[in-house]
Amino acid sequence: MMGDGNPALQDLNLRKAILMGMDNKTLLDKVLNGQGVESTGEVPASYSLYNWKNSDLPLKFNPDAANKLLDESGYVKGADGVRLDKTGKSLTLRLLGRNTDGTHQQIIDFVTKWLKNIGITVTPEMKSNVQVNDDSILGNVDMYFTGWNIGPDPDYQLSINQCSALPNADGTGGTSENGLCIPELDALIKAQHTELDQTKRSELVQKAQEMM
């Protein structure tokens, strides 16, 4: 695992609880003025051929369910109301944003409040575009904002999630979006790149998104 991200985030239940603890609809309405939709994968629904559909996603805002999941997963609350991770440390997560984007600060304010309600402390880190790019590529982050433009063909967007997109040992040369290096995912991405049958390629692209 590269970077200095909080190892607690390797727990899928913790990540699910975080998603259920945040109200995406409020963010869309109050921060983005309704200009957006909730995402479930790399390819938006507007490109239906390659869009991955999952009836369980996006997870709905449900702080009660989030708290229940965290309780069941062993994240007990301390006397101050902050949960403890599996090593007994307070569950504190950094949230990285761009200091050039006013919407990032607005979102951080909402997220900090929401995650406090499920026992997680958020430490905001507002940095320059260059610092955000460096930290996110090197994995020196717990949570951060990301976004992308994508055309009808998803090839490039998938390609930056291959092992080859990770940075070199000296931290240079990286283009990785999520810091992933999964051989099975690489195989799917390579296969869809050369598949000429549109239906078969669509299946490969959707399987890749599911794995991601």
C-alpha cells in the first residue's frame, strides 16, 4: 500500500458507513445548485452502453444505519463521542481539498458535521492544486475530492487505474486516479482495449468498473 493513508480505510464496512453518513442530495442541491447527479462508477449514465448499473448504489443517506454498521464492526465510541479504530486510536480522517475551489470548503463543512454525527472526526486540509495532485497520486491522503471529464469511449479513464499508472519509486511519472494495482483489473482493461465486438467490450468495461 503506497502513501500514508489511514489503514482503517481498508475496511469496506467503514467506507460504507462513511458513504451512508453523507447526504449527497444536500450537496447537489445546496453546493452545486442542482447541477449534477450521484455517480456509481467511472462512466456516467448518459453513456448507457458502458455505464455500470448496481441497484445497491449509490448508498442512501442513513446515519442510523451507518452508526449501526460501525457499532457492529467494532468501532466503539470513546467518552468524547469519537469512535476508536481497531488499534484503539481515535478515528480521525483527513479530507483534502483545493484552496482555489470555494465549493470544496462548503462540502468540507457539511461532511465534517455529518461524519461527526457517526463518531468520525474530519481534519480539513486545504492545499494548492499542485499539492493536491501530488498528494493524491502518491497516496498521501485519507479522503479527497476528485472529478473527471469523460467522452463516449472510456478507454483512457480505465487506463489510469492500471498498475502501470502508479508513480515511480521517486514519486514521479504517476497518473493513477485511485492508486489501484489489481492484476485482474489490468487484464479486463487490456481486454476491452482490443475487443472489437461492442457487446463483449461493454461487458468487459462494466466488469472493470464493478471491480473498481
